[in-house]
Amino acid sequence: MITLAQCPVNLRHLSVTDDRQGNTGLSQEDTHLLLPADAAWLALERPDNPLTITVMMRVDGLTPHRLEQFLRDYWLSWDRLRFYPERRTTGWWWRRDEVFSLRHHLSVVGEPFSKLQLEEWVSARMNEPQPDYRPRWKFWLAPRAEGGAALVLRIHHCYGDGLSLMEVFQRLCPPSPQQAPVLYGARENAAFLRWSRHTGAWLRRLLEEALEPPESDRLADPARWSLQRLGKLVERFAGRGYRAVNEIGQFLGEPEDSESGLSRSLLGRRHCCWSKPLAEGRLREVAHSAGVTINDLLLQSVTAALREHVHRSGLNAEDIVMHAAMPMDVRNRLPDGIGPASGALGNCFGTVFVPLPVDGVSALEQLYRVKHETRKFKRSWQPVISWAMAGAAVMLPDRWRQSLADLLCRKASVVVSNMPGARQARYLAGCRITEQVCWVPQAGNIGLGVSFVSYAGHICLGVVADEAVLDDPGAFLDVCISNLRRTG
């Protein structure tokens, strides 16, 4: 195994030269405006519910020295990670940390941890406040944890969504211990300028396409062409407008969730747990034989756990309405340049509210009802509508913005996220990553989150819950796992 210092010269990267002075060689500007989709996660969070993503990886043999060198050489090549968000009268801005020091963002814990102790320790990290005068991310390394060294990252959602973070790690973690990262890093000063330029160009292109006559009509009578063209434009925009209004109506008109233990006011104290890796191939076989997807199987397992939770709470599941707030990637639905660039940090997803059939009496009934509900969103505009509404909420007054957030968050009792990772094992600083798990934030008054992360042929389930809504997330996770095993 080679060390980072022995790695060959990379073909393309952005270097970090002076850690303490914050001189990255990447940008001459100290402040940049956040994109609306990134600023939304700052504008919508609450003191009792910070919107942060937590990732844990098991990395065989990772030492503090190797990790620190890895972060200096590679992780910090993303310019955004040297900045922290700052609220101004004109909105949220990225401000460079002029006294940046890696020691503020990396802690090493030397004592050994059992599985239960590690869960408690990770939960405590989730509940730590993040200083608002430094970049809002931090790594912790527990090299003596049971099951292998545990590397934990907690990062605010404004830096990027789960997919962009996964892409960052895939760029930095090659599939061989003898291979160094080749293409990585991103400048921050170009993000807003790039977004505004592409957005303006897209809008101009739409207008030009609407007004430009076809080649065959350019020599025809201009008055006649204008009337025909005008009629076609009106017809086209009327059709699209009707569909947009219909989609927005369905999105906002989704019924609110029933009052239950999951709708209690949050306490701001979270606990997390995670499963052992499950064989993805076996789940894929079961899904294929049933004519569903792995995502349907995972959603059905959450539905079964919620049904049992409802029964234990003394409620009648047949009278309960519950939804899962599910993030859906919209990068492929947007014109080029409006979403984050490839390899860049950023948020580009919308949330849909999937009805969960907790009244279903059998796993098979729940599974096919889940399948029916998820298929409706494949061609729906609702993910893009949700993405646009989150960005637009940044420009609303605080009172209106909070009202919109409360309206949407009352339509879900749980956040469910499915993140695809690398299909083959990866190496961080030359050390093999054996396991990955993630815990997603929950906006508003939602206090329960379930995430599925696939990596190297396995899937890990992670559950995080506020004490007010679920005092034992481990029991909830056990029901999910046992239901998956019964299904398989």
C-alpha cells in the first residue's frame, strides 16, 4: 500500500497551499451569494431541528495522520468548504474563513467503542451545535471502534445534498489502494455567476424558440404567420399552464398526516442507529420476482414498522393517514447549467409526499400499494415544483416562509431517503472503506428519518429520531429489518 506522499502526480486538481491563512489559490473573492436551492436549507431550519447530514464510514486501518493529510490535500480542494454561510439583508452569502484551521474541523477519539457505545457517541455528535462563524462541517475519527475505524462527517445541508456528497467521495476515494484521486475540486466563486448566466440563457432560448418562425414560414405572409403562430403559442402555453396548475394543486392538496406520536413537538435531542449491511443482490432478486423495485421493498419495510408503531401507541391504523417525504433528484429534469456542475457541491432535488399504506393488513398489500404510489411520480412535475418552491421560499418574509414550511411538513411523518453509492469497494487515503451509512435531516416538525445507502453490493439502513417522537429508534429499525428478511 502506498502513502499519499507517494501517489503519482494528479492529472487535474486544485491544490491547497496555506491551511492557517486560508489561501487556497482558488478564488480572489471573500464572499459569494448562495444559490436559492442551497440557501433554502438555512432559511427553513429551526433551532430544535438543524438541517445537517451525518455520514459514517468504516475505514480499515485509517490513522489520524493519514486522514489529516487526506483532508488537506483533497477534501479542501472544494473551495466551498473554506466558506461559511452568513446572513445579510440581501440574503445568504458564502464568507471565506480568513483564519481557517483544520484543527477546528477534525477530532480524534482514542478510546474504544462497542456497537452500543458508538451509537451513543454518534448521536451525541448529531446534537452538538455548529458554530456559525466557521464552515459548518466537521470530521470525527474513532480508530478503535468495534468493527473497524469509524469516520463520521457532519455537514450542513446548505453545502450540498446527499448525491453531491456521494460524488465528492467517489472522486476522492478510488477503487484501488494504489490509485490516487485524479479529477477533483471545484471553485466556489463561479457557482452563482454560472447559475445566473445559464438561467438567463435558458429563459432567452425559450422566448426565441417561441417567437422564431419555422424556415418554411419565413417568406410567407408575415401577418398570416403571426396569427397562426400566436394561436399555437396560446394553445401550447394554455396546455402547459393547465398541467402546471394541476400538478401544483395535487402537491399542495395532499392531505395532512393524522395526529400521532410522530407529530409531537420536537425536543431537539436525537438518537441514531444503523443496521448491519444487507446483501443488495438478494433484495434485487426478490424485487424482480415481485415486479417491484428495491426502493418499493424498503418503503414497504418502513410502512410495516410505522404500522406496528401506531398499534403500540394505541391508535387504529385503519384511521391513520401517513406520508413519507422523499427527496427526488431533479438534475436530469433541468436544463444544463442550472443544477450543480458535475463534481461540484450543491442541492438539486425536490421532495414528494408518498402515501404510506399503514392500514394495509399484509406485507404484500402494502408492497403493491407502495408501488402504485411511487410510479405516479416518475413523470410528475412535483419534484421540480418542490425544488422551485424551496428556492423561492428564501425570498419570502420570515413569517410567510415559516408558514409555507409548516404547511408542507404537516404532510409527512417521516423522511425516507435512498442514496446509491459506489458499486465496488473504495479506498480513502489508501485504506479500504468497508461500510457506509447516512442519516438525513428532517425539516419542520418531522422528527423521524430513515435512509438507505447502497455500497459495494450491500445496503445499510440508518434511523434517526427525536426523543419526542421515538424513544427507541433501534426497535423501529429491527422491525424494518425483520420485515425485509420475511419478504426475502
